[in-house]
Amino acid sequence: MSMKKLTNDLVIVGGGAAGMFAAAQAVKRGLRVLLLEKNDRLGKKLAITGKGRCNVTNHCTPEEVLKNVPRNPRFLYSAMFGFPPERAMAFFEEHGCPLKTERGNRVFPVSDRSADVIAALERAMRSPLLERRQETVLGLFSQDGRVTGVKTQKGIVSCDNILLCTGGASYPLTGSTGDGFRLANGVGHNIIAPTGSLVPLVSDSDCVKMQGLSLRNTELKLLDEKGKCVFKEFGELLFTHFGISGPMALSASAHMKSGETYTISLDLKPALDEAKLDARFLRDFEKYANRSMENALADLYPHSMIPILLERCGIDSAMQANALTKQQRRSLLEQTKRFLIPISGTRPVDEAIITRGGVDVKQIDPKTMQSKLIEGLYFAGEIIDCDAYTGGFNLQIAWATAFAAVNAIAESRFDKYSD
């Protein structure tokens, strides 16, 4: 096997969001960079984020980003203030990707095409200082507590610094198969076991009979074992063959602790309080007095939900609307305002949008993203044990941690040459 003796200032492992952004920042700072990516193209996972639209960041303050990080937000404090969302937005605008801000301060390319985000990163990376290779990294080398190189299937590459941007363990088809966890663990780093975050929820209840039904303008509450609300959101939901998915279900999953049981409570008519909803019932039941209950509810609920609601209330679907008792009407109101779905778990990590878990933050310097165990080893993006809710926050973590790492590498190199 040939031994390549090319000293690079920096080897970046992984060409996803954090890796591409780090490469762009590094060449701008005059560093010689080798970017190693095992996929045949860069930004494979970026291409599918936000349903192919790519929610690049959230137009908010660093403090607000941190409020949307349930796991280890304090670790990100320095990085987020060093590279806040406004700087991320300026970067993409400067590199030919105009942006727009939508509901919830979510930032997307004006074109609604993730390809334009990837193209902006590609433009920013373009430099004679950057070499790209399609190679898989098998291991890291260090000597006397300092990085010396990486081993790929094609040989050994020597370098002064390594930045791991390999992602987590979600969406394995895009290449994030936990490689970085193995590489970090191989040099002594503790890995917090990866599980899925922003992942669909499993329920063994009657809701699976509504497979394919999508609800909009619904309020969701996530209740813990004591019935306390730990998360609340208004938006969209999708019933599936295994339980529930859609934006609200994914966000709720980020608030669930392993080993605990949860219930989803839906308010199907959040715009109507109980009095207005009851008045609406009375109007509809008068209008459809001689129709069956199944038909009398057609103006209020989606078709596939009506049999489930009536069954839960113990109401015969063939019963005429004018025969409904006050008690039965009350029961229908309760189910509408508190439609409960017991959650038995989450889907596997490979169906998650992001990974919870990763390299233990206690072993990483929060200002520089450098390993506390091995000098010259850095981390950025989803490999670190930090995850956020949906809304562009996870990509903002990728940009901010990559920026912090490259900044530290560039400064340490400058110090080395000025001694």
C-alpha cells in the first residue's frame, strides 16, 4: 500500500453541511485543506433537508437559538455568539444564494431549492488550497497526544489538524452511518449512545386506522407520565401505519426522555373554545337532524376520523343526529378538544432527521471545538452531542461549530509560525 506523505494544515473528514462550510472558511484563512468524503458527491443530506428546500438557519438571536437546543445548549454559547444566524445568512447571500424568511423565522433559499445552498458552499470552497477526494477514513493517528494523520483505504495522509464533520447516525443512505463516532472512540473519546431525535412516533392505538390522514391547524401537547405538558405546538400532523409523523410529531420527539411514557393530546379545533364548539354542534345537528351521525359530522371532521371519534364516544355511527343525548354531545366535545394518543416509542434512529447523542461535550473545548484529549483534533456539526428542534437550528449549529473550529485552527497555525 502506497504511503502518501503530503502534509496538510487540515484534513476535514466528511463533506456535509459542517464539512463544506469548514472547508470554505479554512481556504479563506489561507489553510491547505484536504476534504475527504466517502460519497460520490458533497452535501448529500443537505439536499434532502426541509423536504428538498433546505432550512439553512433561523432568523433570530443567538439566545433564541440556544433556547431551541434541548441538549447541552451551554456548550454552544461561545460558538453561537461567535457566528450567529445573521452571519450565516450573510454568508449565503454573499455567495449567490438569496434567502427569504418564513413562518417561525425559518430561513430558506428564495428558489426553494437545496441545490442552491450546496452551490453557494461549492463556490465558497473553490480554491487552489483545497483538494477533494472520495475516500473513506478508517482511523486517526496521533503521537504524544497530538494528531499526526489519517488512514484511508488508499493509504496514510499526514496532517497537523483533523476536523471530524461526519454527521450522526440518522439517514444512513446519505452516508451518516456513525463513522465519526467510531473514529473518535478509537482515540479515546466517550460516545453518548446515539438515538433518533426529530423522529416519528409509534402508537398502538386506533389512530393507525387513519393512515394517510393529514391534519392542519391542530394543537398538539406532549404529556408526560404525570399528565404534565412538556411541549406544545400548533401546526401539521400526519397519521401513519405505525402512529404519527409530520412536523409537530418530530418536534415532540426531541422532548421525550428514553424509558419514560408519553401521551399526545390533540385539540382538533383550537380556534373554537368549548362554548363555541358546542354551539357549532347544535347548529350542525339541527341542519342534519335526520341524517346519521357519520354524515352529520362531515362538515367538522375529516372523513376517515369520524368513525374513530364516534367509536371513542360510544356513539353508533348509524344513529340519527336528532337522537343524540346531551351526554353524548359532551363526550364528542371532550374527544375533539382532547384527542389522546398513547405513544409506545419512536421509530428507529435511521428514520430520524438528526441524531441525539455523539461525542461527549465534556471532552471538547467549547470555545475552539478542539478535543481535550488529543491536540489538533476538532469536531463540528452533528457528531457533537447537541441537537435542536426543527426550524433551521441544527444547521445553525453546524455553521457555528465549524466556524469556531476553523478559527481556532487558523489562529494556532499563525501562532506556530510567529514563534
